[in-house]
Amino acid sequence: MTSMKATPEPQADRSNAERYLRMYRQMVRIRTFEEQANQLYLTARMPGLTHMYSGEEAVAVGICEALTDTDRITSTHRGHGHCVAKGAEFRSMFCELLGKAEGYCRGKGGSMHIADQSHGNLGANAIVGGSMGIATGSALRAKLFGQDDVTVCFFGDGATAQGLLYEVMNMAALWKLPVIYACENNGYSEYTKTAEIAAGSLTARAEAFGIEAFRVDGQDVLAVNELAERLVARARRGEGPFFIELETYRYHGHHVGDINRDYYRSKEEETLWKTERDPIIRMRAWLVEQGIAAEAEIEAMNAQIRKDAEDAVAYAEAAPYPDPSEVDMHVFTDVLHATRIGA
Amino acid sequence: MREITLSQAVNEALAEEMRRDPSVFILGEDVAEAGTPFKVLSGLVQEFGKDRVIDTPISEPGFMGLAVGAAMTGARPVVDIMFGDFLFLIMDQLCNQAAKTHYMSGGKLNVPLVVRTNLGATRRSAAQHSQSLQALVAHIPGLKVALPSSAYEAKGLLKTAIRDNNPVVIFEDKLMYQDKAPVPEEEYLIPFGQANIKREGRDITLIATSSMVQVAMKAAEALASSGISAEVIDPRTIVPLDEATLLASVKKTSRAIVIDEGHQSYGVTAEIASRLNEKAFYYLDAPVLRMGAMDVPVPFSPVLEDLTVPTPDRVAEAARRLCAGEMIHAA
């Protein structure tokens, strides 16, 4: 395991100014999207529940900024961040969260199944660890077809307890597949501390298969991105697979309804992560200090993102629901209405 | 016409489709040099190489998951599940992932994969290598389910399955791998959702799947000698199901027995019988009977195992009693 300890803040490479700003902007877009989603839940305007990504933005953005649209990702039940980071638009996302026809999945998937084929997001998954096979299979396809795309499999520390991970890492290592297993260790497996569900080290699990494993500060978007760029390039050259453990934190509960969390973690701990290690505050301070952007520009950018999100929410709330006739569409690719024949 | 075994028919279907479409590949345990324990795939690795006939570790959920991801991104995997009983191991990947992806994505993602597996008891293989689990997967919307009853069907249905853009589970009867049937040299496909009337009759309809088609045909012969004319229909796919052909037959004969090797309770026979009751009730002269495997785990001892599956004698006896009006109040 190669440890990526918190290093002194790097000097900005001015030729990368655009990229730095885009990473900051994408992190703010995720945070802002989720603030709106949480409001929709709290004001009972959104059906069902949702799982918040806030606090983990540097993970999705640092990794997805190293990918192109032909690279694939698989996401999790906590998937808004991956979806935004991989290029999705607010309008189609809010429409999906509200079950509207213009949603990415025509309202059939919702928050837990949001997928964005056009940007290579193969979908969130409501089975913990459920997408590990899919990600590895996408990488197998790339290798069989001689294509150079890379697939990133996002999952949480809780999912490392699923046997599927070990089955697919075994095959990925045997066949040298271009897949990167990105383990978002936010310290909690639903309502239980990770230390109580995971024996030993997470990275050692991958190393047992001969997979190079790394640990990185998941609150430091520059560190995450630097590592991701290196590993994606190596995976493209056939040097994969890789495993990354990203140390991060989930600001909300397991889902939006998990309000009273005292029995499994303290308010002091939450406050510490939010004030001392927040990826957005940290990146913003660095951008200003390095002279990449002035405070006023950043404020303007944040305001624009907030307005975009509010507009998208308003759009989605006014958007039509799917026609009831869509209920039995998309069961099969070749049957328009699955319940109207003897299927 | 030449005759080939069911095993050869499957092998030919795969070879033809792999020659036609480079995105088709095979994934499973001991599929390459070993050609599977049933030797169904022998020779394919020599023609297509180890990149397209891939031996996996003994990790059914893992390689099933790989197939889903490969299919979602443009490949057409054919997954070999060595025994139908191992379907229980892949349930999440097959039923939560493959079956639902097209729907959950609002039609944007497709999962064109085939799961080839088998069914059938009386091979003295006991409870974990003898089950017929087609009802289990037919219950899940988004999966198509094919049940070939001879070498001819095995080839034509598998070729159709490989070209289908949806996940398809195809069950071969493991006791029929060496059974021969006429199979044309020329290419052919058998469309899904088209039942085959194996034998025409007037008095009773025997609807039978896979291995049970032979049982029904033998029962029909026995019935003919006692003056009862039985029609035998093989649905060939249970999803989609050719309801129209089944209903037309039952409206003509006014009696039916549905025979399938899965467990009788909550099974394929129950579903088909229920549809006949709902849609042909006023044409029926007797209750529609279900004949499935006995609701017990499959026992090892041959004496016990043979009691658990429908036989030609038992089907013929039930048909005689139905036609004699003895089962109006059948329990």
C-alpha cells in the first residue's frame, strides 16, 4: 500500500488554472445540488428518501476529472456526487429525483438508480456492492474489444464486506483489467462504525490479489486527482487493476431521514470534519492563496451555481410526470408494453 | 434430414453466432479445454481462442456480474451456469441487476446477455444438482425464459437468445444432451413466443415444457390406444408465452393438463393453468390440472427420486380421469 499522507499544499501550475476552477466548481455543484435535494425532502416535495454525498465531493470530482466521457463509472446508492462529477445536468437530475418524465431514467429509477449513459455513468445501485461486477465486466469488455477506456467502480467501506468484491478483484487481477476500485471510506457502514464491521486493513484486501493499493486523503481534491490521473493513465496502458481507499466523511446521516445520530457518532466529530477538513473550503482557500481566483469571482461562481440549481428545481417541479402508459414500457427492449401481450 | 444430439445443437448454435458476431463470447467454469462437464462446448476454444471462451474461477456471482457489465457496454456474453441449481448463487446479479437495468434506466441501457443452464431430475444427483428452477426466473419481469424440448429447439432458440437485446435464461435438460433429433444443415432461428403444436388432438390439451414434452408425447400415444385424442403443445418460451395458441387449443378440447418439471406449487404449471382459467373458463369441461415435480427436495435414492417427477403413466392416468369427468371436484 502506498500511503498518500497529507502533504504541504502544492504550488499551483498556472497552466492548469481552468482545471482547478472546474474541480472547485464541480464540488460546489454537488454540494448545492444536495442542499436543494435535502430541502425537497424536508418540505415533503420529493417522493421517497435519498442518500447525501455532501462532504465526499473531492472523491467523485478528483477521480472523474481524470476520466473522459468514454470512460465508465459505476455508482452507489449515495450517487448524486458521481453523477454530477461525471457530467450530468441539474435539470435531468432533479426531474429524476422527482419522478418526472424528463429525468435521466424517465422517472423510473429515482435517486438510487440514476444513470447517465451519455457521460458513461452506468448507474447508481441500491444493492450495496451490487455494481462491482458491472464495473469489472465493463473493463473486461474494454480488454476483449481492444478499447482503451477505463472503468471506475465507486463503493463504500460498508461494501467491502460483500463477497462479490473478492470474486471480481480476483478476476480483474488474473486478467489485468482496466478497472479502478475506489473505496470511499466515510467511516460508517450505514449506522455502524467501520471499525466494527471491517477486520484488518481495507487496502490489504486488494493487495492479497496482487492489486496495487493506495490510500489518499479524500478531502483533498488535488491529491485525489493527482493519484487518479496517474492510475487512469496506467490502467489505459494495461497496468491495472488498482484499488484506492479514500478517507472521507459523510456530513448527513445514512439517508436524509437519519437525523438523530448521537448513538453512533458525536456532533463534535461532525463539526470537526466540516470545519477543519471540508474539501470545498480547503480548495477555495488554496485558489485564493495561489492567486487563481479572487474571493469575488468565487462568490459569483457560487451564486451562479445556486441560481442554476434553484432554476432546475423550479423546472423539475413544473415538469410533467410520465404518462401512466409508460408503466409497462422499458421492461423489454423489443416490447412496447410488456403487460399487453402474453409476456 | 440429419440427426444430431442436443449437445451438438447447442455447440453449433454458439459457433455460428460467434462466427457471425465478434461481440459474442462465452464465460463460465471449465468452458474452454474441458468444454464443460457435459462436453457441450468441446472444440469451441480451439476455434475462438481463450479470449472468447473464458474459463472463470468458481465464482458464479462474480462472473455473472462481469457479464452484466460487459453486456451493458456493448458485448454479448453467453454465461454458462453449470447446474441450474447454481442460479441461486447469481440471483442478485441476474434479478436485481440484469433484469431491471433497462427499466430502471428508462430504456437507455440494454443488457443483451444469455444465461445457459440446465434443469432436470432423475440423474441420481440429489437435491442440489437436480432442480428445475425456471419458475424462479420467469417470475422476474425483464427476463426472457426459453425451455428447448429437443436438439432442434435447443439450436434455434439459443441463436435467437444470443441475438435478443434482453437478458435471456435458457434451460437445457441435462438428461437430453445425448438425445438426437432432426436438425437442418441450413441456418434457422426459432422466434420467441411461438408455441409448437407437437401433436393435434380433440379431447384434451397437454401443455408441456422441456423434458416434459417427451413425457406428454408418450402419454398421448397411450391415450390414443384407449380412444382419447390428446393435443400436445410445447410453449418453447414461457416468457414471452404464446397464450393465443394455448387458449385456441383449450377452447377446442375443453380440458387441459399443464406439465413442467419445476416444483408444482407456485410454479410454471400454476401460472399457465391460471391464465387458462381466467381466459377460457366458459370453454372448460373440467378443472385445469397442474403436474409438476413433487414439493420435496429431490431425493438421492432412485426409488424415491422417480416418484417426484411426472411420468407418461401418471399423465395418461390423470388425462383419463379428467376425460371421464372424475375430477370435477379434484383437490
